[in-house]
Amino acid sequence: MSIEIKIREIAPARIQTAVLAFPVTDKGLEGSPAKRLDRQLKGKLAALVKKSSFAAKRGSSLLLATHGAMPAGHVLLVGLGKQDEAGPHAWRTAGAVTAREAGRIWADDAVFMLPPDQQTGAVVEAVAEGALLSAYRFNKYRSKDPPPGRLRTLTVGRTAAGRNAALTRAVRRARVSVSAICLARDLVNEPASTATASYLAEQAASHCRGEGLKVEVWGKRKIQQMKLAGLLAVNQGSREEPRFLHIRYKPKTKPRRKVALIGKGITFDSGGLSLKPPRSMETMKLDMAGGAAVIAVMSALPELAPDVEVLGLVPATDNLPDGGAQKPGDVIRYLNGKTVEVMNTDAEGRLILADALVLAAREKPDCMINLATLTGACIVALGNELAGLFCNHGELAEELEACGRDAGEGLWRLPLAAEYREDIKSPVADIKNVGGGSAGAITAALFLQEFVDDVPWAHLDIAGPAFAAKDRVTCPKGGTGFGVRTLLNFLSGTGE
Ligand code: BES
Ligand code: MN
Ligand code: ZN
């Protein structure tokens, strides 16, 4: 069920609603429209807050019943955290907390009051995004629908009259990015026996429609013709044919820049002959999260219409160990002439990304960005909250970091340290697909770098944040859609 979002001018003391929410920073009620209400209530609100443990931390909230003191049934104070740190993600979280808390008391409708100095498109977009994201569930395989009673309408309240056009556009943008994020989540959450390479291709074709967008799906024959040797090698052990998705967006006017996005599309990673132990395989349907993010981002472009040309590439296959499977010691020869000795068939992501990076680099884009659930080592280094960012270009890295910050998707830069380059040397081929046992996230990135030529390039290792082990306000356990918001920010020029 989707929440309807409205924008209205609202007088808090008179509005009839189940939940009247006020964002509050560490500075307390000062500067919040709740202050005025408190005066009208003769300081009762402030007294209740003082008695409680509410400290306006980000993600926290305090729900107070009004018992007839005003037409609104409840007042909800929503913590934004520190005032000087209250960026888009604080607002996104506040929107999500409001929707969740209202849902908890079976409220149909809620009002979220904007402070007078925050009635901007950016804030409205973030609040709407948070509220909409909080409603995401993957329920298609549950036999009983979970109980209804979630919020139906969220009204974003402004204290003064004004033009709503920019704010209405902001709500529309929020809807577009949320559908993209939810598409990425759905694709990741879908079990691997359904979400095969051809399923990803069908989903891409059905979601990537609209002005300027074109999807080409390459089957096995075309993949052979194009000599995508890495994808073919990984696919050898599978019964499912591989697919290579080639999605292009062209804006109506002359593009400001040309960007290539590349996503790892391993629909299930058993490790291949270098088989993973059972526990490590449990969540390996997540291994196409990078590809899912790329498909999702592409699907949003016709509506967001950035003045950027975007090429989205997703090599897709599962990684399984049947009799035809590639074997440790096999050698792959890539399109750019490089040869790779496959020492470990579980380091398969880099093998299929290499093909795509070579193809993308040939188009001479202004930059290319790949997303991949690439290494367990990156999870060891950065945990589940942050993605590793490897980049051969300082400005591109900074731009992505800024986009990630606004998106609430933390990117932490790790080095493309030349010191470890010799760890991927092979005795029989140019390089091998594993490093020396330590610095695994770095050696994987150094491997990819062999295929990017001199194009400005960023690699996001999203192995940690692609899949949530615990529920959060904006996302339940499972696929998170990590990277979609960062890339949408990047394409709309937020980080420049
Ligand atoms: N898909 C995995 C990485 C991964 C692990 C993602 C855990 C999400 C959670 C990748 O293909 C892989 O198996 N990497 C190996 C590389 C090693 C063999 C060099 C790893 O990290 O162990
Ligand atoms: Mn693997
Ligand atoms: Zn993998």
C-alpha cells in the first residue's frame, strides 16, 4: 500500500489529524513550529518533553496523546539530531519515523510540520522519500498478508502560504526514486531460482521504458560473438544461459556528460567449483545487487530527465559448479588482450565485470562507475553500513562522496594501492583473479583497474550494505537498494 502525500498550509492548533508531527533538533522546541503550539498550550508540551527522555536524537521520537487539548489526536516529536548536521538524510529518517510511529497507533493520516525556514524542495523530497520507503515490504511469498493499518495520507504542512509547484515536483521526484529503490530491493529479494539472468533481462525490459531509454538484451550467441570471455567462463558451470544487458538513456538535448554504469549481476553465487560453505551461501541471491541498482537507476531516468547520457551494463549469470564448470587454473583471454588465470572460481564478480569495463571504456565516457557485491574482505574492513569506494580520479571520488552523504549511503574511500599490484601477478597469465590473502578488497579493485584504461572510474564495493541483516526504519531486512539514491543524485548533478 502506498502512502499519499499532500502539501498544505496548516495551522497546528486547529488541524484535525490523528498525528501531528514536529521535527525537533538538539536545540529543542526553539525554532520549531511546535514552540508556538506550546505557547498556546501554556507550556504543557515543553513540560512533557522535559519529563521524558526525548533528546531529539536522529531516529528517535516522542508520541504524546493530546486528550482533547487540541483537535489533533497526538503530537509526535521527531528527532533530527544535531541542527548543524541536519542534511537530507536526517529529513529522510524523520519522514520514515513519522510514518512508522503513525502506523503503530493505526493512524490513517498524519501531518508533518515543516519549520518556516525549511520549506524547500530538498526537504520535502527527503521527508516524502523516507515516509514512502518505510512502507516497503517484500510480501509476495507470505501466505497471510500482514495486518493492514499503515498510514494512508501524510500531509506535509507549511506554516505560511506560498507556491506549492516546486514542492509538488519534489514529491514527484521522491516517488520516482522510491519506485527505483523498491525495484532494486524486489530484484535482490526475489529467490535466485526465479531471479535468473533471463528474469533480470525481462525485468529490465519491462521497467526501463519511456522517453530516451532503450534496452538491448544480449543472449548467449551475441555474448559469444562479442567475445565476453569472463561472462562465458563463469556461466560454464550453469544450466541457465547468461544475459548481458545493455541499457542506454539519451536526453533530448545535448548531454552535459556521458556516464557508464556497470553492475555485477551474479544471480546466485555458490562459489563454483571453489564452493562456498553452506552458511556463506545463504544470502548469495544478493550477488546481483549491483546489477539491480543499475537497472533501477536506468528505469528512473525518463521521468527525472537528467541532461546526461547514461549507458547501463549488467553482465548476468549464476555461478554454479556443474560438469562444465571452469576450473581453478583455467585461463581467460579478454577483449583488451589481457589474460587471467582463474585461481579461485569464487572470485567470479571481477571476471564478469572485466568484460563490461572493457566495453564501456571503448565508448570513451566521461566516467564509469561500477557497483558490485565484490568481496567479503570489504565487509571485514567497513562492515554493513559503508561501501568501499575505489577511484582513479580525485574529483569523481569527491563528487560521489558528496552524493552518498546526501543519500544517506556512506561511501568510504579505500586505496588503489600499487603496493599490492604484485599480489595479482600470475605465473602463467598476465594476472590472476585473487590476491595474496590479505587486502582482498584492494586486490579485487586493482584487478578491475586493469580493464578501465585511462577513463575516470569508480568502483563501489557494496558487499556489506547491499543486504540488511536487521530491520531499519527506511528498510526491512533483505535487499536495501543501496547505491540507487547516490547514483540518482550523481546523475542529477547534486554532488558538483
Ligand atoms: N559475492 C562474493 C562477495 C560477498 C561475500 C558478497 C559476502 C556479499 C557477502 C564474491 O563473489 C566472493 O565470493 N568473493 C570472495 C573473493 C575471494 C575468493 C578472493 C570472498 O570475498 O571471499
Ligand atoms: Mn564469489
Ligand atoms: Zn560473488
